[in-house]
Amino acid sequence: DMPLRVGVLQASSYRSGTTRGQLTINSEMMLNVAERDVLVIDDIFDTGHTLVEVVAKLQDLSPNSVKTAVLLRKHGRQEVEFAPDFVAFDIPNEFVVGYGLDYADQYRNLRYLAVMEPEDLASHCP
């Protein structure tokens, strides 16, 4: 048995559809991570800015270690020098929705991942 505690930290930089805005981090439900090993699990690694800032915030709280895991790593979009420790799937640079990922607060409830076609992104009013 390994003692495990789950905390929640919500971070987002997308405001409307695909437009990147200022990063907001809501850590109200986060546990005390001092002297603990932390695993950050993220849905998608796109530019990398969000995960880098979350890891920096956690490092300020004196954990033993911080590791990162992402469901999807999008190729061709990374803007920072950072590599997630664990990656489930590498995907091309396409806008994906479903399985928790949304576009303008829609499609998050799909039980699968789907690619939004560019014409759908352009014609859909968020």
C-alpha cells in the first residue's frame, strides 16, 4: 500500500475557443504538497506554458519532487523548453474535443476524442 492523496488544481489560459489568454490558476482545493512527491496530470500539452507555470507554482511550495503526465502531447505547438515525464498519446497539431476537452464550452461530454475541422472552427460562433 502506498499512501495517496488527491488534490485539485484548475489552470486555464483559454477563454473563448482557441484564443490563448492570461493563465488563471485556482488552487483552492489543492492539498499541502510540502515534502511530498507530486504527480501533475494534465489533459493536453499544447504550447507548454500552462504546465510550466503550474510546475513552477508547485515548486514554490517545497515538494520532494514534481512529475508530470499528460494524456495528449500536440506536436508543432510547443513554445517552452519542457518535456512531460509521461505522455499517453502524441497527436498532430489539430484541435481536439471530447473526453473532457471542449471548444467554447461544447463537446466536452463526448465519450471519445474528435478533431474539429478548420471550417467548423471558423463557422462556429463561441
